[in-house]
Amino acid sequence: MNIDIPNLVKAAVPESEGRNARIVSDNFTRSNYRDANFLSQGFPRTRPKLYIAAESDDFDQTTLDEWRDENFDVEYLSMGSSADKFRNKLRRLSKKKMGPCETFGIVAYGDAAAVCLEHYHIMDNNPEFKLGLLIAYYPTAIPDPQGKFPSSVSALVHLTAGEEIGVTKQSQMVGIQGKRRTTRKTVESGIGTGGTLRLAYPTYTYDAEAGFAEHDLDEYDKVCAELAWSRSLSAARKAFNHHVDLELALEENVQGKFFTRNLTQTMSSYTTHKSPHVTHIPTLTGGIGASELERFYSQFFSNPPSMKLTLISRTIGTDRVVDEVHVRFKHTEEMPWILPGVPATNKRVEVMVVSIVGLRGGKLYHEHVYWDQASVLVQTGLLDPKLVPETAREKGVQRLPVVGKEAARRILKGWDPEEEGEADNQLIPGWDENGSGDEGDEKGQVRNSQQTSKKELEKKSLPERPKSSKKDRGTKGTGKKDAGTKDAGTKDAGTADAVTKDAGRKEAGTEEAGTKEAGTANASSEETGTKDGGSEDAGGK
């Protein structure tokens, strides 16, 4: 049985219109027949109606165009100088004829946003649930921070940190809201890096001034505006059950750039409504605008035939796609986008690349690409980790904290469950000593033995390190560490001999006793070398 709660309350409080008595929105949980999610995704729909509201007679045209590009039917609604007249406009919106499961949304700014929040926070101001979305940018006042909006309204509020705004609270009695009181309070910065406020409705703060989201104002802040836009678009698509396939446009772009090398296919994937840009962050290569991008991709974006891309992960947001890609190639030709000004080195390179692609209207708007350039330079022989600046060497720095292809391979191959408690951390001085416990402990001996054996098995795929002299081996062989791990070291040496065949025995010497002792030293040297000389593995000679 459905109960008409609004009419029931009006019968109990016949003079409620114009008074402060209102239904507490939380108490109304009846199903909403206008819910956009009621219809299947393939059901024919009209473009969602979206009203943009502000005080002035005209508004930022760029913002209007951005919403239209996202397939919304946009109409501007001016507040004018009278808040009462604006409320009458809002009431008339709810009386417009709409089809089943059709709703409209409002994106309001400043004083208009404050009026909309106050008006629609009261449930009987949206009797037929026609309003499905309400987004407020820097309102001059907000409703009770502990009072939720009706379940039929998806609300989102953007505030500026440090701004003083009005906060309205209402007393409650038996499910009825009573007197309103408005106080002035300063907006505090939200928690974390996202500026989230703990209110009853989604609210975020921004380190900017009111007006930061309007392109035609001096207060416009690109970073804050872009972040707020992503949040607003996400709320709108969810409220209207309006989904967009972002992957197709991205894949068309990748196909044209890396596989077919088709300039037309590549450029057609970029938006024409705004100036698209591509930036490879480590080298600052790319282009801004269609003409620069066309020149960049036609003349400077070259890749060798050995180029191979492996997608590791893909995260799809409201208006962007984040890819984690394993890239490998042999540097047989100039590649200005990743190694500008560097002739072919014929070196093999493996590196993880993170691409963040923003889309507008189903087309690429910007692309930010990141990778470890130090790793690329190490692998191509342009950076030697052992060449430490003298000022740093005087402070005790023995090598640069950079690695080669090992980083990319670690992500590509993943982590072996059996390696739990055996993190890399080869570059952290003292990690092995502090993390392994007592070297004389039986468990530590076994673990060191396994680590050394594994490193020996991987020796073929890594650059060869300079061999230590017999004198060095002998010195290490008489150390405390060798004395505590003699059995484990002998076992390691046996494994190493099996892998390296006669080479291990030649290094260790010809006498049986010397072989065991030197074998132990070799095993320890191998492990120690991984710590100190691991930079050569990381450097990838």
C-alpha cells in the first residue's frame, strides 16, 4: 500500500505552505517511478535536460558548450535580482510535462546555488520527483550539514576553502522540521588531498576563490575547475543513467599511433571543441592544439619495429582512462618522444609507462604520459649509477639510487607468493642485515641459500659483474658471516657449480678444501655483490 505522505502532512498541517514546517527528507523512502535506472540501457531516451543557473543574464559559454558536448540538453536559467522570483521559476520547472522515467538536473552557481539548495532540501518542493540532479558551485549558503537531501535528488556541492558562508539548521519535532537558524561559518579544508567534507550530502572544498569554475572570470582556476568538472560529470551520468564508452576512442588513438601509424586515424580521435594537448612528462615532448599534434605525430613520433606494448592494467573513470603499460623495444632508430637528441644505441629497453587520458564529448582532450626516464638512460648506457657527483660522494653516497629493466620486469612478472618477506630493497643500505635476522640462525641460512641460488640461476640473463680476486674471497671467507653460514654457503656453491659448470670450480681453486671455502666465499660474495654491485644489474650494462 502506498501512502501519500505529502498530502497526509498537509492534511495534518493545512497551513504549512509558507511556514517552516516541513517533512524530514530521511523519512521518505517510497519508490521513485522516475528513477532513470528503471529502464534498460538500450531503451530509447531523450537527451537529459540540464538547467544552468546563475545570477547574471548571461553565463560562461564554454561551460554551456562542455555540457552540450556530453550530450545534455542545456538551457540557461537566470536568477535575476529577486530570490523569490527565482523560486517561482524553480516551481514552474517541476510543472513541465515530462515522460516516464524522465528527470531534469540543475547546475547552479553562487547565490542561485544557495537558493536551489535551500529550496530542494525540502522534499515537498519536488513532489513528482522531476528534479534528479542538483550540483551547487560555491553557494553563499548551504542547508543543514546533517540533513540529507531527499533520496530522489542526487546532490553535489563544491565549496571554496576559507570562504565564509551561511549555514542553515532547522529544529525537528516528530518528523517535522521547525524553526530555521542561519549562522555564518568559515569553510574548512576537507580531509586528504581531495578536500572531502563530512556532511550529509557529498561536498568538496577547493583551494581557490569563488568563480574558479567559470572560464570567463579572473578567478578561474584550471586545476580546481577540471577536478570539479570530473566530479560533476560523474554525478550527472549516474543520476541520468547516462553511460559513455571511453575505451573505443582511446583504442582508436593507440591503434593509429603505434600499430597502423595512420595519422588520420590518430588525429580523428582528438576533440575539436577544445584545444587538445599531449605531454610526455619526462621529456616535455608532445603538442598543444591540433596543428602541433599533427606535426609532432607525423615528424617526431617514431618507433622501431621491435616496439611491443603489454597492457598491465586499465582504470576507467568518468572522463578519463588510466593505463599501466609495459613497453619494450630495441633502440635501433631515433625516438624523439622518449630519447630526444639521442642517436640509436642498439640497446634493449624495458620500462613501465603510465598514460592518463582525459576525454571530452567522447574524444581525447589531453594525454599525460609518465615513465622512469632514469631507467631508460641506464639501459641505453647514458647514465652510469656508479658515477656519483663528488659533492654527493663526500657525503657517503656510493651509487645513484636508480635501476634498469628490473623495475619493469618486476611489474610484468608480478610477485611470487613464496617470496613473502623477501622484498627487493637492494638499494637501501643495511636492509639485508636488518631484515634477515641472525645470520647464524638456521632459517636465515636457508633463506640466504635460496636467494643466492636464485641469483645464480638468473645470472645468464643479467650483465656480468667484475669478478673478485682470490685475496678478496679469502678475506671474506674468514669473516664472521661465512663462519655462521658455512653449510648454507656450501650448498649455495654446489648449486652455483651446477649452474655455472666448471667456471665455479675454476674460480674457487683446485684443492678440495679450498673449493669448499672459496665456494662459500663466492656464495657470500654473490649475495653481497647483489647488494653493493646490484646497481650494475639495475644499470643493465
